[in-house]
Amino acid sequence: MPLVVTQRGDRTMLVRKPKSPKIGVTPVREHHAHQLICTCCYAVRVPPMRSHLGYTTCLDCGEKAARQVKHTIVPMNKSNYIACFDTDTLKQLNPKRTT
């Protein structure tokens, strides 16, 4: 069954296309005039399902941006784990650090 995008209030949902058309239900269009252009490379059109999820970049640019994010998962002493994005914070968490 084809999928359609519906809006209820402030939420946008992706649901299966109903058998009988309802008011306010519009199918996802595959026309190039309605597709967004990637905000990073400006060369590729963003697929409609990806743009409905809120992404404004193509898959290649999105993957490049995701690979640039660096983080480390650090176990806390007698506690749970913490995601650390800054090297200064990581140095402060080490109890055996002398300087």
C-alpha cells in the first residue's frame, strides 16, 4: 500500500493510504518541483520521504556531517556511563589525573 503524509495539529505523520479518500490527506508527490535541494552541496535533490522527516541534506552530505561528530562513552566511577564530547571534560573526569 502506498504511504501518505497527514497532518494532525502540529504533528506530521506518515500513514498508509486509505481505501477511500479523506479530506486533508495528500499523497507524497514525486515531482521535482516539490523536492528540496540539498543545503550543503546544492547539487542533489533531497528525496521526499527524507525531507518529510525533517532532513535538509542529501544522504552523502548527511553522512559526511555525521562522520565529523566525535564523542567518547566514559564509565563513571561506581555509576553509569556518560557521553563526553569535549577533551577538557574528559580530563576532569579522570580521578587519577595529577595535573
